[in-house]
Amino acid sequence: EMCGRDWSSDVCSSDLLKLATPLYMLHILDRVIASRSHETLIMMTIVTVLAIVTAVSLEVVRRRMFMQWGNWIERSLGPGLFAAGLKEKPSQPASSSKMLRDVATVRSFVSGTGLIAWLDIVWAPVFAGVVFLISPPLAYIVITATLMTLGLGTLNERMTRDSRDTANQARKDDREWVSSAERHRETVGSMNMSANLAERWSRSASMRLDEGMRTQTINVYFAAAMRFVGRCARISILCVGLWLVIEQALTLGTVIAASLLGRNAYSLVERAMLKWRDMITARRAYDRIKTSLAKDIRRQVSVPRTKARVPLFIEKVSYRYPHQPSPVFRGIDVTLEPGQVLCVI
């Protein structure tokens, strides 16, 4: 809770300072040029530079804070999930490696730019509202561009969902094939199975590459469409703004300021849409982590840790393989002193 208060205030300060540049452009174009005051120009430049330095410093602090948070998540959840995965039955789909990959996915989303992009998107309506205070027609352009970017990002995610799932499954099959072949290298070599395994791996890899190519192609088209919307929005704001300047409804400073604010608004949405896939992947990993931790029942270890150096007594131990009538050995009595190792072959 304390950490939440700290970084929430940091986010607010960092995003609010993005208003420094539009305000600077508004005042120097509308007031400094009219007053021809060198002192006002110098003081406003100094104040704006200080605001930019503060914003950059807060951004660095925020990034480092999220990086530390991501590391804390993996350090805190990793051991418990590792132990929970080892307790699962062999028939269960969960395993320690899968759980640890889920933790790594959440950590990379938190410590990277994905979470920051989705936190900053709440400021897009604020910037659009400031543009509306300057000029409602310019605000309508910003809102339209923002909604179009949001729609393109949503459509992109839905159109690539199936191909991404197929590519991920094929990638998982690739890893399993390679891992299984490496574990049974001697058997594969002695039975001359390498050619057949390579052919099956090639089919799985081809499916992964085809689906990955399809996903990347769609992503390229939608990314280009979002860039097109952003550039058209900037041109439209300048065009309509200068039209209003000619009609003496606005000043040149307000048009430049509105252009910068509008660019901040829809660029925040565009950046969040580009991180949509990472957010969904992290959300699914987080749900699996919650399910695994909910099923985890803490048990006492069978052999507690102790500093006492005592011998180990094995008495009357027998062993028989499954479905075998007679035991391999019967009634073994062994005494092991601390530091000794027994190997039964």
C-alpha cells in the first residue's frame, strides 16, 4: 500500500509536467512576441527547461521503481511456485518450469514499458479535455484520432489472436521435441530415429513460421494504419487551427499548444495499443499464478533441517519392481554415518 501511494503520485507528477512544452509554446507565441520582452522569454525558457528536467528525472525514478517491483515479484513468488510445481502429479499440466515462465512474463510486463503504457493511457482524456478548453473543433479531431487508434488496436488483437495461439503452441511443441530428443540422444542415435524426428520438428517449425509470418504481416498493416491516423490528425489540427487563426477565432500559440496536447493524447493510446498483447499475456500468466498459489498447501518437510550430526539407520528394507513376483533385495540393514553416501545399483 505504501509503494502504491509513492508511485501513483510519481505518475501524476510526471504526466502533468508534459503540459510544460505546450504552455511554453502558447505563451512565447502569443505574449512574448507581442510584448517583445527578452526577460519574459528567458525566464519562461528556464522554467520550462526545469520542468522538462524534472519530468525526465521522475520518469527515470519510475522506471527503476517498476524494475525493482518486477524483481520483487519473481523473488517472492518464484520459490513457492517452484515448490508447488514439484508437488503436482505427472498427469497435471502445471509444472515448475511453466510456473516460473509465468512469473517471468509478469515480471517483464511490470518492469518493462507495458504496464507504464497502460497506466499513462488514463491521461489521454485529460489532454483531450485541455484541447477542448482551447478549441472544441480541435478537440473533436483529437478524440476522433484517439478512438480510431483504439479501434485499430482492438481489431488487430482480435484478428491475430488465433494465429498467435497457433504459433505459441507450435513453439511449445518445438521445445518439447528438441528437449525430448536431447534427453534420449543415445536411444535416438542407436535406433537411427534422427531423420524422422527432424522431419516432424520441421513440420512443427513450418507451422510456427507460417503463423508467425501471418501475425507479423497483420501487425505491420495495423501499425502503419495507426501511424497514418496520427499524422493525419496532426495535419488536420494544424489545418483547422490555422483556418481559425485566419478567421481570428484563435491565436497561433493556441494552435501549436493544441497540436502538442493532441499528439500527447493519441500517442498515449497508440503506445498502449501496441502493448495490448503483452498485457493480455501477462494477465493470463497472472491468473495461472493465482490458481497455482490457491491450490498450494503448505506441508511440513519429511526430513526437517537440523544441525545435529546423527547416523542414519536403515532396517529391514525390501524393494520389488512393479509387476515382478520376487523382490530385488529383502531385509537390508544399513547404518550410515554423517557424510557417508549409499548407492544401491
